[in-house]
Amino acid sequence: MSRKIHISKYQGNTNYSVHVTDSYGTEHHLGYLGITFHTFTEIDVLAEEIWSNEVKPKEDLMANAIANMIELDKKSGILKGNRDGLD
């Protein structure tokens, strides 16, 4: 994954929403800012700070186990044709 700075206009306003994505894909919202030359410098400094302190997210073993069980259920056909309509 690549590091990104994403600046988008906030709801027709004069402010912009600023997001920074680190190399692990975690998105950090820096806030809603009025963009000036000094703001770009601040954004660069904050992005560099986030990127220098990024930490690999912990793997959620329970979520992985549940996802694997659901996939096995789909392959075996357990989740199809139920009367309750929760297929």
C-alpha cells in the first residue's frame, strides 16, 4: 500500500477535508481546513509525523476465524435455501 495525502472539498464550503493514508492502509483524518500556503506546510509536517510513527495493525484472529467459518459454510451449501430468508 502506498502513502497518500487526500484533500477534498468539504460540502461546497471553503474548507477542505484532509486525510492521510499510511503504508498499512490506515486512514487518518487531519480535519477540515481552509487551504493556504502555510496549511500545505502544516499538512506535510503532520503527514510526515504520522508516517514516521506508523505501526502495523494487529491481526484480528477472531474475525479471521469467523470469516473462514462463513466461507466454509458457503462452500458446503449450509447458507442456501433457508426458510428464514437469511441466505
